[in-house]
Amino acid sequence: MPRSEAVRQALETRARPIVLSTLTSVLGMAPLIFMPGLGAEIYRGLAGVVAGGMIVGTTFTWFLMPSLLRLGEAAPVTSNVSAAEQPLLAAD
């Protein structure tokens, strides 16, 4: 299987569990972030940072990880010899 196909298939397979775990965590912290109450002002900043970090982490998983996984992929081999020079090389 080519590397690009493997990366695409892995991202499709893992996208749903990643999104669901991020949504449950962020939505679970939403009341702490948005609702005023006794003690909420102490933990509001912490909940905002954790929720924001999870959202950024999920975004990086979608965009940064596939590009990092494809870094070692072999580039197509191209020749620097023009078509006009090829008969000259064959004659040597």
C-alpha cells in the first residue's frame, strides 16, 4: 500500500474517535467556563486552557500529523537531462 493511501486511511479510521473524545471533554468543561458560580472564577482559566489545548491538539492531528507522516515519502524521480540531449548520451 502506498504511504499516502495508508496515511489517508489511518486518518479516516481515527478521525471519529478523536473528535468524539475532544467534544466530550470540551463540552464537559463548558459549564465551568461559561456559567458563573461559587468557585468558578478560580477554575475558569484552567478549564479554558485545557479546552483550548484539546481543540488545538485535534486540529494538529488533522493537519500536522498527516504531513509529518508523509515526510519520508519518496519523491518521483525526474531526470535533469532534456529530451534533445538523450540521443547524445545514448551514442556515447
